[in-house]
Amino acid sequence: MNRAARLNAILDLLAAQGEVSVDQLVDRFGASAATTRRDLDSLADRRLLTRTHGGAVAQSVAYELPIRYRGHQGGAKEQIAATAAALVVPGQVVGLSGGTTTNAIATALAARDDLAELGLTVVTNAVNIAAQLAMRPEFKVVVTGGAIHPRSFELVGPFVEQLLSGIRLDVAFIGVNGLSAASGASTHDEAEAAVNRLMAQRAGAAYAVADASKLGTEAFAHVGGPELFPVVLTDAAVTTEQRAALTDAGYEVRAG
């Protein structure tokens, strides 16, 4: 397990139990005691937990809120998140749409110690992602405004579009519900699709992020094709057939 995945797993365990011990984490994740202590110290420095003698406890409601809404992140999303986070350069302006995969990307970015000096500006329409990254003082978090979508915690509507129209992003990671060679990227909701499309258009580089189960499928509302998302980030479960179909349609497919 890489460091970003381990830190995320520690936070998930802490959210479930309320407290953890170094010995427990060593047994569970296989890292040394010294490495585990450094992991806990790093998370404590970001105010994501409180260190105790021999372990750590959950920080507060301010810590628990983003964790509660984060949900389960499987190996596929962690793979994609690691690939995406590695594309980000310190000091950049990064756009993150809503979704479980982009939430995993936010977690991976928060685990990067090399971002501490120059930081990042993160623009998002997802309130759970904003709450998660607000714990990092070196991150400037810009929330778009708008009306909240109750199922996805995403902000949609004209206020979102007004803000996005006036800014420029270096890179954007857009979560989608389906991505096929014939129809491109799509989502279940037309309002979310409109926001995702505009966020991608405002970015110097826009990546569609989707685990392999979503490749070759189509959802209700079209977001864009390879002209908007020349690169698709997915996980190692992508099949030869899925990759070939998307490549023939003009996409570059990168698997974690």
C-alpha cells in the first residue's frame, strides 16, 4: 500500500473507531512502527487527528464531517486518485467536480507533503470535497456557490456557471457516470453535466476520471467527447477491448 492510500485508510479507520493505536495500524497495514508514527504526525500537522501516547483520536466534528461524507473508496478509485494527483504541480489552480473518484483525488492531494510550501488553489462545486480540503491551511479552497444537489453534494445552477465563467484553471478532474466511444462522457443529471462541461472548458487540461466499470456505458446527460477530454484516467481493471474502443475514438487512456 502506498503512502497516500495508507493515510486515507488510517482516516477511514479513525472515523469508524474514534481512536487507533500504533500497534493496531502496524498489524493492519504492515508499515513499521516508525513509519506509522510519522504518518500520524503528518495527519496531526494537518489537523486531521489528535496524537495521543501510542496512537491518535479523531479530531472533532470539523474533522469528521468530510470523512462521513467521503464514503468507501475502493482500490480502483485509489489507483485513479494516485495517477491524477501525480499530474498536479505545486501552486496550480485545480478544478474538482463532485463524485467519489474526485473525492479520492482530493484525499490524495491532501496527502502530498510537497504541496505544503506553494500550496494549491482548488475550485470545486462539491461541498464534501471543500470541507475535506479546508482542513489544509496551505490550500486555498474556492467553492462555486449554487444550489446543492441532495444526492451528490454538488452545487449546480447559474451561480456556479457565473463563477466558472470568470476564472481559469490549470487542470480539472471531472468525474463521470459513463464514458463510451460513441457518446463520450456522461452523467445521470443534466445540471451536473452542464457544470462539469464548463469546468472542463475553463481548464488548460481536463481529464475525465472513471473506473473501468463505467467505461463503455452511457448515462443520461452528455458532458463531452475527446475534444474536451483527450485523456481518460481509469484503473488497472480496464480491458483490452475498452482501451481499444476509446483509443480508436480519439482518447488517450491511462490506467493506474
